[in-house]
Amino acid sequence: MLILVVEDEVVVALAIEWVLQLAGHRVLGPTDNVEDAIALCDHDRPDLALIDLNLRDGGDGIVIAQHLKELHDVPVFLLTAQLAKARTQKHVVWGVVRKPYDTHALPRLVKYVSKILQGREAQPPPEVEIFHLPDRWR
């Protein structure tokens, strides 16, 4: 899968990229801001997006999530410790990966999403809170 990674902590972004690549996936980015993320996904449509909720310099991961939902219908998961704020975005994102998390949970999340997109039943990893799946993937 091609996975967009938006994370403003460089070490975390590189760890995410590394673990996803080790699992055989391609990473779009990582990037740390709204503008670059939108430009990347408009050039290459990702299969999945992992987006930090609050980005440095006031950037908002929800802006990216809305763009991906409206224009590309891409599954989006927020990466955050701010669960209350993330839950207000249930209409935009599939769910949230609660921080702190083990980066090895991310390949399990990708496997889960891949199965759902193929129409197969799957259980999400324990670090992931699923808000909803679009009707066509239920």
C-alpha cells in the first residue's frame, strides 16, 4: 500500500516510515505540514493516511483528512493523544491511533485496513479506536 505519513516530530516520522517500509509498504512523505501533504496526495493518491492531529506552527491534520475524504475517499487515521478532540472528527476519519504507541502497531493497522478494503472481516489492533467505516466497507 501507498501510505501518506504526516508527522511533525522528525524522529517519530522516520520511525513510522522505517517500520512501514520494512513491512513492504511505500511511504508518501513523511511531511510535517498541511500544504506539502495536500500536494503529495494530489500528485499520488495514497491508499491510507496516518496523520498527526496537531502539527507544528498551528497546522491541523483535520484539514488534510477532510481533503483526502472529499477528493480521494482515502481512509484516514489520526495519530494523537488527544482522544476527545479526535472523536469530534468521526465524520471525517476512520479512527485514531492513540499516542504513545509502539510503531509496530502501524503495520497491524495497515493489514487491518487492507482487509477491510478487500471486503474481508478483520479486527483492529488494540492501539486503534475505530470510529466508523464507510457503508461500502461494512
